[in-house]
Amino acid sequence: MLTSVILAGGTGTRIWPLSRKDYPKQFHRFGENVSLLQSTIARVSGLSDTMPFVICHHQHRFLLAEQLQSLKSNGQIVLEPASINTAAAIASCCIHLIDESDNQSYALADPIVLVLPADHFIDNEDAFRNAISAAQKYIDTNTIITFGVVPDRPETAYGYIKTETNLAKDSKFSNDASIHPISQFVEKPNLGIAQEYIESGNYLWNSGMFMAKASVFIALYKSYQSDIYESCKAAVEKLIVDLDFIRLDANGYMNCPSISFDHGIMEPLCSDPNATIKAMVIPIDCGWSDLGSWNAIHDHLKVGSDQNTLIGNVVVRDSSNCLVKSDDRLVTILGLQNIAVVDTKDALLVADLSRVQEVKQLVSLLEEQGRQEVNGIREVFRPWGKYEIIQTGPHHQIKKVQVKPGSRLSLQRHQHRAEHWVVVSGIATVINGDNHFTIRENESTYIPLGNIHSLENREKNLLEVIEVQTGSYFEEDDIERFKDEYGRA
């Protein structure tokens, strides 16, 4: 039995300002009709024997649920109380799957687990599926398999897998079923070392995809990261089911160190001469990219003889090999080469394409300065719809609120702000203190400070409201909920 575990807890800081902590890379679309997360789920839909498990930070739960629903997918959503890297996420899901605790709600009989990042792109779906099918034939109780991407250039943005086989000389290399012992997991090299790796014929890119029986994953944790195993076991034993979500216990989970599965498990396994579990790799040539930088996105999307990538409201003249993206206003460039220009509603990035790997360091600098643009975006998604912050001042904030058909906001009140609602499209059903009424297009209502209120869309069309908040404080913790359909009261 094959079960997919999809890791959706990353933040994608190297493609700021598009990817933010509140709306990270895996939920965005890159030249496709669906997001990277949705593509990943669709990719395994015909492979897994059970519903996929998707693990993410709890603040993204409704965004993830909405993207699953749009695919009509019934995946299980596992919520991390904090994102503490991939080792803890994988351990928690594997423990939950075979359920060594007393909680038998979702127990399975030691399935084969396929671990996939949620934010990678694969162009050749058939090659991917062939590699996954081939790997299942080699799975036993003492083997873990990873999938190494066949490199086509020296790349400094990826980690590498060194094989004991010289793949360039291996006659079986073109066979999808070829499998090779792993000699070493290697961190991201500099350009000179990366060139040596490619020339040697013994190296593959590390895709971050793994496959083994759940019991094998757990055995690896017990051998090399026992503290993570114990903490995750405690988190699973005390998990709760909240609506459609599986919430890991925070007290247990937060004791885990922040470490990746590669660094915490695979590196010590490959360097252990007494290891009883074999680390193997299957080469895969499937048009893979982690889309981890603006350069990678540019390579993925660029078209035309001038090699430009143009997204949104953009006009370019006498420029080549540039990536230009605009979320809203017109962006123009003239006479530029090898430049990335990314304009969002609240932040602008201009960078040399050869240095976009350093965006992560730029984001760290912004965090040190306490800049809110690192975390949030003006467009915020909620289970009932979304809102966009249009303008903020010291004593006011203006939002455009969109409520999906059949959805409602929680029954709530505020201690520090009053609100004016103006309907611009649709019909709103309103609770305002003791009054229950509807307001239509071009009509409005005023919510005094401290009034209990709610907004609902009972119609079949989208409801759009302009909300003008006035007061002294506008953060989300000034919401006191009395009734909520989404478990937030």
C-alpha cells in the first residue's frame, strides 16, 4: 500500500516579495492553471492507494483546504503548530500512519510512504510515475530510496547525491528501473566544485523525494534522531481532530530540533559503516525544478528570442534576459539585461539575475528591521473568502472584503475599532447588535465600537463589501468571536 506525504510547510523566502510567510510559494501558480501544491497532489492521485497526507503550518489550514476542495481531493491535512523543518514533519506523519500510540483512528498496516515537497515543478509526469512505480519493486524492510535528478549543468542552488556507481559509464543508466547505492549526501557546492561533480559522472541533484516503509522511516529516527522521534510520538499521541484537520500537540512537537530530513537522517545514515538500512537512489530525468529562485522561475517561463519573462501589466523595450512581474500597476523597463523586477502591491524587488540566490539574505535583513512586508500580503485568504487591504493610516484602515456564496464571517465584536460596510456587489445579510437585516448594492451600515456583528452571503453570487475601519488598533487579535463555523470561536 502506497501513501503520499506532501510537505507544505515551507516559506520560499528566495522568491520574496511574491512568496511570504502568510502566502508561501507552494500556493502560487507559475505559468500553470493550478498551484504548485495542487500540481503535486494531482501528480500522485493515480499512484497512492490512500488519500495523501499534507502537512503544513496551522495558519495556512484554510488556504490549503480551499485548494484541496477546488481539486475535489479528500487529502488529510496535518497541522504543525510551528514550521521546524522537514525532519519533524516526516516523522510525525509516519508515526501517525502506522500509529504506535493508542489512537487507532487513521492507523494503517505499515504502508510504503512517498515523501514529496509541495513546491516543486515536474514537466514529464510519465517519467516521474515510471520512477515511482519502479521504486516500489525495490522497497523492503531495510531500504530507503530517494530520487536523484539527472543534472544538465553545474548548479550551486541544489544539494547533490553521490552514488557508488559511475552513472556516465553505466549501461543501465537509461533504464528507469536502475537503482544505485548512495555514497554521500552533499550540501550545495560552489560553482567550481559543482563543475567537478558533473564531470565525474557520480552525482545527481537531490530532489528531496524519498520512499520507504513507514517502519523504516521510524527505525531511522530511532537510530539517528531519537529526540525527534520521542517528541513527535508525544505530539501524535495527543493529537486532536479539529473539523477536517489533524492537529499535532504543540507541547510535544515544539520540543523537536529544527533540522532537515537530509541533514538529520540521510547524511548520518550514508556515513554509518554499521547501518542496517540501505540508502539507494533511482536517477530520474523528468524536467524537475524546485523553482527556488527568481532565476529558476525565469528559466522555467522565459519565451521568445529576447529570452524575457513577462508576467502581468508589463511593457519592455530593448531589453533581454529579464524577468519582469507586476501584480497590478504598469511596470516598464528600457535597455536592461539580466535583471529581475518583481512588483507587488506593497513591495518592489529589483535585482541582478545572477544574484537572486541572495534574496534570502535580503529577507533576513528585512526581518531584523521588523518590516511587515516579510510576513503578510495585502490580500489575505480566509475560509469564507478573502480581503484586500487597500489603505492603512494611523486611525483608519480600508479593506475590500469578498465573501463566497453560502459563507459567513464569525459573530464577533471589536474593542478598538468601529466599521462602516458599503456593499458594492451582491446582497449582504447582516447582524448588527440586536438588528438583523439585508443591505444591497450601494447601501451601507455602520457597526459601532463594541457592537456584536456578523456578515453573511446567502446568495449564489460573490458578495463584495468595502469596509472602512476607524479607531486606534486594527490587528486580528482585536476580534472577540462568539460563534464561528470554522472552529475559531
